[in-house]
Amino acid sequence: MSKHPTTGPPSVRDAFAALGTPRGRQDPYPLYEQIRAHGSAVWLKPGRLVVVGYEDCAKALRDNRLHVQDARSYDATSPGWRAHSSLRAFTSSMLYSNPPDHTRLRTVVNFAFTPPKIHRLHSVIEEMTDRLLDRMAALDAVDSPVDLIGEFASRLPVAVISTMIGFPEADQVWFRDMASAVAVSTDGLGDTAALEQADTAMDEMSSYFAELVAHRRKAPRDDLITLLTASHDNERLAHDELMGTLMVLLTAGFETTSFLIGHGAMLALDRPDLAERLRGEEDFARRYVEEILRYEPPVHVTSRRAVEGIELLGTPVPAGTRLTLILAAANRDPRRFAEPGRFDPDRRDNKPLSFGAGGHFCLGAPLARLEAAIALPRLFARFPGLAASSPPVYRDRWVVRGLDTFPVAVGA
């Protein structure tokens, strides 16, 4: 009797490689489960560890011996990266820096994101939301369907962060498009054409930022540009750090929140009971937003580098190891969340890792949560007949993943 070879799950390397394909970027979750079949922390190759377990990711995010990829580590792993202005901007910001630089850069802007400061934005966000809903109604009357992402989910967060930073309202749509182009560079050096577009956008933004900084020196205002300009002039920020900080505040301040709102609208349109609860239950929005963050997080992956040998829940991690932390997979770890593939806003003890943890916990997390918790109930209250005109389309990205377009009929 002949023996047939047994088949098991795809290899870690095959599953991970598939995440970079168009199919994988459109729906990475089955691939995460293929990786998880090999363990919660598995070796892709010597010196490269992929982590999909919730507890493993949580521990790694909080371990100070694991550093983010900074300019020095880029020099070691990606020769030639300095030719790309978009990558230089990221590595000049707190997003891609480690202590003591990270601590210094974060301290400069931290005061603008304290709970009292965010709370005071509540009425501003409500007003901006209602203005955009008025705009959607007018657009629908003239030309239905309306793109929910382009006309609402992305316009609201870019308006909020632009107001905080001090960017003129007339330039907000331009900022949004430029920031989206620059953010593609977070996916790395693989797509040369996209990286060239990111560099072009970054160069345009840098010129604009420089002019705005020069203007604020002459005419200060109560905004972040004025604060950052003063920090630069007091030698707390180098010029590259000033440009990088402005760029990261803009991109991180709007794109992930746009994806959060877009995912929330998509999920509620699939489940009319959820839309009804958003309209009618005062406390529901907060739980709903938290479950969006777990189930469909905007940020799927982050990375760390071991500067000394550690142990990660039983896995020895030698110094120099690069760790890929797949936060979206951790948020669906069945050892942490019951029925992780089910969207359940009433889930208890719901603490997703979508904003990270530890020293690099997202500074804008409270603001993103507030914007989504205001925007989604008001959207469905204003337009009870809101309906999808055609399926939403995801952007062709993995690290930061969200909807590119979502045509809807307002029904008002």
C-alpha cells in the first residue's frame, strides 16, 4: 500500500510571504491563523521572529530592551534608505526613535493630548461632524452615491488634527492626499514606485511646513506649529525633527482615525441592529469603537529589535533579533478572546493592542476614540436610511490597513 504524504498548515515563511501579495493585503486574517498554527511566537528565519499571540505581543511592547527601528538599525538592514525623504522624516520623529530621543520628542507634544485637552475638543468635533453630514446630504441630492471615506471618514480627522496643529482649513484636503501618499513608506522599501511618490509628497510637505514655521515666528498663535517652532528655536528640536514631528502628527492624526470610522460604518451597515443601537443607546458607541479596534484595527503590525537577549514567554530571543509584532492577529488570539472572529461590542474585558502599549503607546489614542464615538452615532442618527451602493474597497496596504472608498446612498 502506497503512503501519501500528510499535509499540514502552510509554512510560516509561505504564510508570511503571502501577506505581501494583493490577496494577502485585502484579507490577511486567514494568513494570520496559518502563522498561529505554528505557535504564538515563531521563527521566520534565524534572527527574525514573528509574534501573533496577545500576551506575547503585550509583553514585547512593554519591554524596554526591545527598540523600535530607528535610523541606526535602518543603516544596518536597509543600505540606501537615506535617499528617501519620506523615510528620513519618519526616522526623525518620535515614531521611529528610542530613548532618550523618544522621550524628548514625545514630551514636546504630550501636553496637547492630555485628557482635559481632548475633552475640550468634544463640542468642536460635534460641530465638524454635523457640517460634514450637511455636506454629504447636499452631495447626495446632486450626485448619489457619495464616497463615505472621501467625504466623511477622512475629512473629519484631518479637520480635527489640522485645527490642533494650526493648518489652514483651505489646505486640509491637500494635506490629506499628501499625508496618504507619505504614509505608504511605512510599508518599507519593497514598492519602489510608491516610495518615490511618498518622497515627492514629503518634499512638497516639507516646503509647505517650512513656510508655515517662518510665518509663525512672526505671528505666533495658540497652536502646535507655534509650540514646535518655539521648541526648535530653543534647540529642543532639530530642523529634521521639527519636520518629522509635523508630518507624523498629521499622518498618524488622521489616517488611522479615518480607517477606524470607515470600518465602524462598514460593520454597522452589515448589521442593522448595530446601527440602531448606535442611534439609540447613549453608552454603546464607546464599546462599539473598542470592538472595532479589536476586530478591524487600522494598524496591523509594528516591529521591534532586541538590543540584548531576552525571553519572550518561554521563547529565547537573542540580541539583534528583529521581531514583527502582528497586532491584528494578537487581537484575535483565541486564548485571550472568546470567539475572536465574531464582532461583539458587548464583549467583556475588551483590551485590544491596536494602539500599542508601553513607552510607544499611541499619543493620539484618546482623540481617535473620541472622534469615532462622536462621528458614528451622529452619522446613523442623521441618515437612518444610509445604505451601501457597492462594496467597500480596501487600500492595497498591509501595515496600516483601511478602506480607500465606500460608495453609499445617504437616503436623506
